[in-house]
Amino acid sequence: MKPTKNFRLTKRNKTLLALLPHADQHVRGDFKRMMIQAQLHGDVKIKAEPRKSFVTGTPIVEAV
């Protein structure tokens, strides 16, 4: 997943980025990219599979 140009970090992530000490700009950039990826993956919604139903009183056999 990639952020679009309209992507915004959450307030919590901005605060972490500002308050945590970073050795240099490369470490800060790596941390920021990590937080962006984590936020993008956290926004993904996983849909549940529909439940199998009974047909005329007998259960449908699922292949395992």
C-alpha cells in the first residue's frame, strides 16, 4: 500500500514523531515511513466470509 498525496498522519503519530529522540534525519525518516505503513495497514477492513447455511435440513459439506 502506498499513501496518496492527501495522506495525513494521525495526531498521535505526529506527536510520537516530534517527541521521540532520533539519532539523525535518516532514522527519523525511517521511523516516519514505518508509522505511515502501520497507519495504512491499520485502516484496512477485513470482510468476514458469509456463513454456510443449511439446505433442506442437511448441512453443506465443506471441502477441507
